[in-house]
Amino acid sequence: MSIILSKRMLVNGKIIDLLENSDLGKLIQNFKINPSTIAIMLNGEIIDKTNLKIKLKENDEIELIKFVGGG
């Protein structure tokens, strides 16, 4: 029997469960988002997109903010 550990966190206002070893890059891949089209906030701080290997922790609050063009 194997046990899959997960962490619960808040992403764009919704509670989700991610695998224990998840990082920001994996989260963005799960949402099928191009990182160049978003801004990322982790626990109220803007994250540099060159650092997507940040490990996520239980109860992290993440905002993925998508850029929208218009006029």
C-alpha cells in the first residue's frame, strides 16, 4: 500500500490539494498556463518568474494573475 501525501493551499481564492513535493513551476504546469503571461504572488509577495522552483508549503496563498490586452 502506498500513501500519497498532499498539501492544501489557496490558489486564486480556491482551495486545492497538491502533491507534497510541488513547486511553483509544477503548479503553473498543472493549470496549463504560459508563465510569461502571468504575474505570480506567493503569500502576498510578487515572485520572480526565474525562481519557479520554490517549494510550496501547506496553507500557502497563491495568486496567478493573467495579463489581458485590450484597448
